[in-house]
Amino acid sequence: MVGYKTKMVERISLPAREQRERNLEEAGYNVFNLSSDDVFVDLLTDSGTGAMSDRQWAALMSGDEAYAGARSFDELESAVADVMGFDHVVPAHQGRGAENVLYGTLLSEGDVVPNNTHFDTTRAHVANQGAEPADCPVAVAHDPSASEPFKGNFSLERGRELVDEVGPDRVPVVIQTVTNNSAAGQPVSVENTRRVREFADEIDATFVIDACRFAENAYFVQQREEEFADASIADIAHEQLGYADAVVMSGKKDGLVNVGGFVATDDADLFEQCKQRAILYEGFPTYGGMAGRDVAALAVGLREAVEREYVADRVEGVREFGELLAEAGAPIYEPPGGHAVYLDAGAALSHLPDETFPGQALVCELYREGGVRGVELGSFAFPDTDRPELVRLAVPRRTYHREHFEHVAETVETVLEKREDVRGLELASEPEMPEIRHFTAELEPVGP
Ligand SMILES: *Cc1c(COP(=O)(O)O)cnc(C)c1O
């Protein structure tokens, strides 16, 4: 048995109800505009919001801030080689910096890029190169009630249809995102990764794994893919990532740090090209936009992420949170993913038409009722797509305890009891780019 005890604490408080009402109004009913001091349990994202271990804090103190040839970089290089199996690493300030380095190197105007599902920044970086992102999720990915083990998989059928349509020459890169963040954090099987490798070989494409949550994915593989029932998390991660030509990584997820990222590959030519582009956009290739101390903490975090005790506690904690919410009567996306539980707001607030943003209305009620901050991932965040109206409650790593999750479940229960009174919302002002409107747009309650 392994667990954690607390060495440092941070005070949080629940503002009074009238204050929460005022905060919500002042924030334009958009919780991105709230001050975090006014949030009691913050489940906005799992990105860079986790707690580091004592070993990581110790590594911070010994980080090497040399501009070139820093010892901390050697530590990162050796952690990436041991944990992920790649010889070459190009550090970046975070995942999207790594995406810019890699996709700026691999893509050009007119290319088409299949991915099980593009995460927002991936989609934007593919588009920024003049290429077209194409999602290839399996059909069950957007069905909140289908109880299947690998709803994050890449649909080979869709991928091959796409190649038939546009021709293989226009598809130089195939991406697989593990876990599939934009499909409720659902896992991808190793078998599916093998098939995507074959698919990439057929069309002579570079196979990239977006590895942000590779350790959580490996845990699901161990639990759900028979072939790997007796394999270690470290061996599964190593095998799955080993099918890729390159990985792109945000250290803010399974790197267990607050900032950082990298590209890793065994391909010497690709490495050389990425390195040059990284100098332009990120920094010298031994720090890449991170402080040396952050590089050092990332090297430790990567190794901790594949320790069974860590990742079992992590994923099982999210699963138990899902159970608490289901017991509170909340309709949730089943089964919960690795980093978050998703509420089905369309089902919870079925009296609200989609045009009045039931997901965003639910997000606001969770704050109003319990100072809980989640995020809408439905028609407010993704205009003009027919996704389910989901609200994501992302779980920061090693940060909250059962009492916090119980508070959230009680909050959800209370909101559901009063569901008939929940009003929809309409846009009051929005920025120019609809793709990123949910970060800054303001809303107001629909008139009575
Ligand atoms: C977070 C994330 C990114 C981008 O990483 P940042 O560190 O936020 O820039 C890319 N892909 C996926 C799947 C992610 O979850």
C-alpha cells in the first residue's frame, strides 16, 4: 500500500452566496473570468494545476540554469529515454510550443492530418501550417452511455476513407492522441496504436503520438486489454509510444509539473530540423523555454508518472469521483476518463434548448451553489458542431481529497434538485474568433 501525506497546505475558502452571485455576474457568466481566490474547488483543468512531489521540489533546487549544456537537460534526456524510449528530445515551454516545433517542421499548405481527435491547440497548429485537421474518432466516442473499454480509439475506417478521398500524398502525418482528451479522456488500446502504425506505413506518413496522458492511458491498457494484464505500466507505456516516429508532450499533464513540454524522436533528421525551429521559437535546445529547474522537475515527474502506485491512485480517484456524482443522481459520461468526469448537461437540464447553452448554465449553477469551477465543452465552446452538451470536471493531480469530491457531488445534487429553476444563457459579447470564444465571451441569463 502506498499513499501520500501532506507537507505544505494552501488555504481555500468558499465566498458567501451573495458574493458568489456578484462574482458570477461580474464575470459575465463565464467562469474563466473568475479570480481563483473566489473558487473553492477548482476543476477547470488538470493542466499544470497538480501538486509536485517532495522529490520534484528537491530537483527544483538543484536545477541547472546554464544557457547551454545544462545538467538538467541530461536528466530530462535520460528520463525520456528510460520512460518513453526515445533518444532525442527537444524541450519547449509547454505542449503547444512543442506542437509548433513539430508540426511546423512536418506540415505544409494543403496537407490533411487525421487524428483520433485533435485537441484545440493541435487543431490550431495544424491549421496554422495551412493544413486541414480531420478527426477520426470511433463512432462510440460521442455516445455518453456506451460502456466500451477503448472509446478513445482512432477509427482506421475513417482514416482510410479520408486517404481515399484526398490521396495519400496529401497525408504526410497521422496523429494519435492518448488518452483522447477531446473525447472525454477516453483511452486508446495498444492494439489500436499498432493498427495506426500500419496505416501510417501504408501511406508512408510520419506517425506522431500526442502523449500528454500516456501514463493514464497505460493504466487503462493494463486494466482493460487482456494481453497486458500482467505487464507493468512502464512496459506498456514504452511499448505503446515505441510505435510512433515522434511524440509531442505537455509536461503539464503526465509530466506532473506546472509548466513544460517537449518533442521526442529517434529520427536523427527530424530531430535536427525540430532543433533548429525550436531555437527560433522556444530557446536553446537544452532548455527550450523552460527554466533549468523546471526541466529538472519534469525529469523526475516523468518517472513518477509511470509508477503503478501513482497512476492507479490517480485514475481510480477519478473513477471514484465519477461514482460519487452518479450516486448524487448526475448523468455522467460513462465510463469516466483518466483525467476528468464529464456531466451530461443536455440530460441534466433537458428543459433548456441547446441555443441557450445548457452546459454553460450548469457550469454557472455549480459555481453559484458550491463555489465549484468546471468548464463547458458543448455548444458554447464548440459552435456549429453537434457534440453532446458536456461539462468537464477535470481533476488536478495529487491536489484534492475525498472531502472536496464529496462537496462537488453534494453541490451537483442540490443543483439537480432545483433544475427546473435553472435559466439558460445568451451571448452578450463575443470575440472575433469563434474557435476560442469560450475563453472570453460574456453571457447573460435569458429573460424570464
Ligand atoms: C494540453 C494538451 C496539449 C497542449 O499542451 P499545453 O501544455 O497546454 O500547451 C496538446 N494536446 C493535448 C492532448 C493536450 O491535452
